Amino acid sequence: MAETMLAADGTPLKRSLSRALRRQKLRALGLIAPLLFFVLITFIVPIASMLFRSVENEIVSNTLPYTVEALAEWDADQSDIPSEATFQAMFFDMFLAAEAKRHTRLGTRLNYETTGLSSLFRQSGRQLGDVADISYEPLTGLDKAWDDGETWYTLMNARDATDTALMAEQRKRIAKLTDKEASGTVNFAPDAEVAALLPLAAREYTAWAIYVATQDGRDPAARDPWEAMAPALLIDLKTADISGYSGPIADMLRAAQDTDLPVADFTAAFTEMDEDWGTKVPWETIQTNSSKYTSGYFLNAVDARKTAEGVAWQPDNKQILIKLFGRTIWMSVLIMFSCIALGYPIAWLLANLPRRKANLLLILVLLPFWTSLLVRTSAWKVMLQQQGVINDVLVWIGLVADDNRLIIINNQFGTIISMTHILLPFMILPMYSVMQTIQPTYLRAAKSLGATNWTAFWRVYFPQSIPGIGAGSILVFILSIGYYITPEIVGGTKGVFISNRIAYNISSSLNWGLAAALGSILLAAVLVLYWAYDKIVGIDNVKLG
Amino acid sequence: MGLPPYATLGQRIWYYGFRVICGLIFFFLIAPIVVVMPLSFNAQDFFTFTPEMLRFDPAGYSLKHYVDFFTNPQWQLAMKNSLIIAPIATVISVSLGTLAAIGLSQSHVPFKGTIMAILISPMIVPLIISATGMFFFYSSLGNWMENTLGLDKGLVGYIKVILAHAVLGIPFVIITVTATLVGFDRSLTRAAANMGAGPVTTFFRVQMPLILPGVISGSLFAFITSFDEVVVVLFVGSASQKTLPWQMFIGLREQISPTILAVATILVAVSIVLLTTVELLRRRSERLRGMSPS
């Protein structure tokens, strides 16, 4: 048989060719790589981060880690309000969160689920000091030294063995709570023996020391701890067996244990702060939203809520977002049909005029296309105002009385007319390029076979122009459902789109999770439409100018 | 499609009626842009034609809104920012985009469809969604640049807006440059290599002059994208990076000053220049590639 073909350098031709091909591929990829990397970092990652944020829900477990843990066992249907242990965990979580000023953020987050929780968290945060004082005052009354930060530091700081696990756990707790790094040096390490004897006090002191060192940049050895240390210590002392303890201030600890100092009844204390704590409502909300990921924002985006019993729809009069989605689609359809109605005759005229005349008229289409969006929007504001050009002209002609000027701005009409104007070139250009390819001989043939003008148009010309209508319609529809600027300026409150709601949630109501969820839904809709556009027209056929 | 001499009355009515309809639609397209121009010379602080203007009384007209634009520090800051941000963003998108377009036009590119979809995506995704995603990501990116790299806060603000605008302009560069490369004759680069030119020389002396019209019109698109962009800059930038469209948007949303109309008139003039340039380039490119210019 034929021997293997060899390339000039003696390698088999097949291998030589595939090597050349591989090199070519690598060179192509090497040219694309910088841009691909750039787009991934500056665009794809931000979009992915938005998608992630629409389901991310770590704030509850980050702010109230021990409460969430205690609530895991609680069953709202079976039992009454949660146990005293849960209230106790809540007290220490909230105390730290309030010192870090994070409890109001959590309140705002939970308020999206249950109205009223925002003020509940804000007000309770202020009164936690009073609850701590129930233990703090008697303890410092017993021995002045408990008021001194040095006493606590001597007790808690490591002597022989350090509880590294506790230290790492609390660093993580502070980092999650504050959303900032908590890995800096801390002039403190919890003593393993004390941590075993007084677990709660050691935990809270360690958290405090890390917070003071990493967030405030101070030395915990020279600072007085928060009042919440007193109840933590007294709770530990109720059960701790400190008879074998011989470390520093052992005497003070024994004295405090023997005196039987008071600790607040946390259930009663919270109920006294606000009677809502005595109901199941806030606890159910915390429990339902304690998981790290939530469908809550997506449910909110379609006017539903997550409750302990499952998904609940908002009452009809509060269903604003579904209505807004509906209105966005409805108005986009109207804009699309207006564009078809206005664009079709123009495209037909351009396609059937002689080249030179058509090019001249095409400038009238391209000029608005190239003009700044803000210019066109301000032009429409000038046109549509009550004292604007359209009303002035109508009054001058006598069609409208001066005291009865039309209201055509800040409503749906304003949005539809200005967006039709802005998007019309996107309809005309694809229609025109399709109509250019339709042979006029077909029309003549139809007529010579006896068709009337209308039949010839409707049965012969129109079906051939449908691809242009389809391409233009999808383009206009996609552009219009994501529009923000024009509805914001001329749409008032009745003529705005879902995108205006996204912007509102980002900049005014600060409900970023909901904004991300609304954005994700809109993105999904647009991608489906683009997929259809790609199937029908092909993205590669997108032409500019 | 002239009217034949034997046309019936109905055909005549239809013929002229259709032209009137088309004229009205063209009027609808152009009128709002044209109306802005005389109003920008209004001597009053109104958005409407005053009786003096309608009588063509010279007292009804003035250049005061233009003077305001060129003297008001707010507008000047906005213009300066626009003229800083748009050119830098354009340079980034054009340099990266042209290289990638050349890579994409090679005959064997693995995952071409996926890569193309990713590169075109900034044009497909609605601006409000891009802005939302960038708002979240760029604020942490900004913090990182300030804290870890120790950059100045103002500089970081510009970097964020420029990066965002550069990526928004990339699809336009890719589309226009790949369109030009479709007609590019590969044997020219081979001929250049044959005569001893290295890849860099070939690129700058042979390929670049031929695809230059596409590159320039792509860069005009990228420039206008950044120059006209407001949603992303509203979300990503801060007040010290406000651009002309930002200032116009704020003006339109709150109380409006006719200076906006003066700016609008200037921008219309700019877009006429750009439109003419792109059209001339397109014709030149088609002539160079041996097609008859349309």
C-alpha cells in the first residue's frame, strides 16, 4: 500500500498538519484571551454576583448565630413561645449585634417578611443594657473590682493552655457579623481551663476582645468589657463547679457564686421590652428565614411571602409587582405594535424608492438613532408638558381649550409615545433590509395574474416581509422591557416599568435582595427572547448603522 | 414606482395619501429633535415658545443658556468627566476588541459560539440589569482597590466607571471589526509573511490599514456608548464622576433648566458629525473591499 506521506521536515504529514492546526487554535485563543478575561471579570462576574445575591440570605444566621441554633429544635405548631434558653441566646446575640450596630440591618431584612420587625429590633436594641444591669449592678456592688477591665482580662487570658478552637470560632462570628475581616492580631487568647469552667462567659469575652481589637483597633487588656459579661458570668456560676479552680481571682469567683446574685429572666425581660417578643411571630420569622439561601426575595418579587405554613400570596390590593410585570409586558407590546404600524410604511417606501432618494430619507431615520437618548427624552419632555409644544399647538389651532390642556406626560401615554419614537429606528432598519431583498417582479406577476393591489400585497408581498417584522419586533420588545431612563422621566407613577422598580429598590428602599431577584427574572425573560431572536434571525446578523 | 399615466382616481388618492402618511411619520421622527434647537435660544427660562419667539422678535432669543453651559461649574465638571471617561473606555474596548476580533475571525476557533455569546452579552443584557450587577460587584471592587492597593478614592471612582463603560462598548467593536474582517483576504498576510514581515509588522502595515474603517466605526460606537450612557454611571459612579448624561438626567428629573436644551443641541450637532463619519467610513470600507458602495 501507499507509504505514509511525509512533510518537508520528515514528520508524517498528518501529524505535521494537526500540529499546525493546534498552533493556529492556540494563537486564536491567545488573541481572544485578554478580552475574554476582561469581560468575565468586569461583566459576567457582576451579573453572577447579582444572581447570587437574589438567593443569598446569610444575614440572619450571621447576626443571630446562637439564636438560630437554639431555634432549630423549636416547633411553632407544637409548642408555645420558644424556651428560656432561646431567649438567653437571643440576648447575647442581640447585645453583640447592637454594639456592632448591625441589629437594625437585620430588622430591616426581616421586615421584608413580616412588617413591624424593623421597629421591634431597633427599640429592643436600645433596652438591652437595662437587662444586663440586672446582673451587672449587684456584681459590681459585691466587689468593685468587677468594674475593672483588668480583673476580667486576668481571669480570661490564657496561662498554660489556649482554647484555640474557641478563638477561631469567635473570630469567624465577628467577621460574619461585621462583614469585615477579623483576622488581625488580638492581644488576648482564651484560657482553656476557664473556658471549660465558664463556657458562656469565656465565649462572650473572647467575642468582645476580638471585636474591640479588630474592629475598633484597641487593646482589650486596657478596656472594660460590656455589661453583658455580668449576666454571662452569673449564668455560668449557677452550674459551674469551681471548687477545683485555683487560678487568678478564684476568691472573687467563689464569693460571687456563694452570694447567689440575680440573673434576668430573659423571657420576661424581652416580653417587657416589647410584648411582640411574647408571641410566636418574630420567632417564626427568624426560624423561617434562618437558612443561608432563601427563595424569599423571588417570592417577594412575585408578591408572595414565605411563612411558617408555606407560601402566602399578598392580598390583592398589595400585589404591586405582579401588576408592574404585567404592565411592563403590556406596554412593551403596545410600543412594539406602534413601531410596526409606523415602521412598515417607512420601510416599504425606503425599499421601493430609487437608491439615491432612499439614502437621503434614510438619514431621517438614522439621525434619531444616533442622537443621544437623553436628548430625545428631554425633547419629549418639552413636547408633552402641559405648557409644552403639543398642547400649545392644539390650543393655537383651537382643538383644545386653554384651561383644559391635555395631560399627556407622567402617564402611560407619555411613556408609549416617547418610547415608540426612540425605538422606531430599531424596527425600520431590519424591516428595510428584508424588504430590499423582495423582488418587485413578484408583485407585478401577481397583478398580471389578476390580483388586485390589496391581494397582491397581502398574499405575495406581506408574507415575504414577515422575517423583517419578526426581527424588528423582538428587538424592540427586548429593548423596551428593560428600559429605565425614558419611563423615569416621562412616565410619572403610572407609566413606569419593572426596571424603575429595580432602581428604586437599589437606591431608595435599599432592598438589594429584592432588586437582584427582580433583575434575575427580567434577565431570564430577556435571555429567552434573545434565544428566540437567535433562532429566527441569528445574532451574527446583527448589523449596526 | 412612479404613478402610471393610466392610474385611476382611487390609485392616485392612495399614491398621494400614502406619501402624506409617510411624511407624517418622518415628521414624527424628526420633529422632537428639531423642536429642541430653537427652544435652546430662548431668552426666558421656559421650556416653551414665548410670544416673542413666535413673532421672531430678536429680544426673544439669546445665547444665555449656552453661556450658562460653558460657565456653570456643574456642567463643566460633567463635560470634563465625559471627556475623560469616554476616550479612555474607548481605547480599552477598541484595543482589546480588535485583537479578539482578529482571533475570532481565524478559521479554527474552539468554542467560538460560547466565546461570541459572552463577548456580545453586555449589549444583550438590559442596562438596568448590568447596572444592578455592577453596583454590587464594583462597590466591593472599589473597597478592595482603596484598602488593599491604597488608591485614591477619586481615582478608584474613575477606574470603576471606565471599566464599566469599556465593557459596554466591547460588543460594538467586536461586531463592526468582525464584519470588516469577513471580507479580508487572508492571502495578503501570507504574502507579507512570505516577503519576510514578522506578525507585528504584518498587522500594522498590512492588516490594520485595511480593517481601519471598521476599527474606527467600532470605536465611534464604543465612544458614543460611553458618552451617552447614564444608567450604569448612576449606579457605579459617585457625584464627582458625574457625566453629561447624568447631569441632564438629574436636571430632567428634578427641576429642569433650559441649559439642558442647549446641551441637547450641541449633542445633536455632535451626532450629525458622527453619523456622517460612520457613513463615509462604511463606503470607503466597501470600496476598499471591492464591493460597490450602496
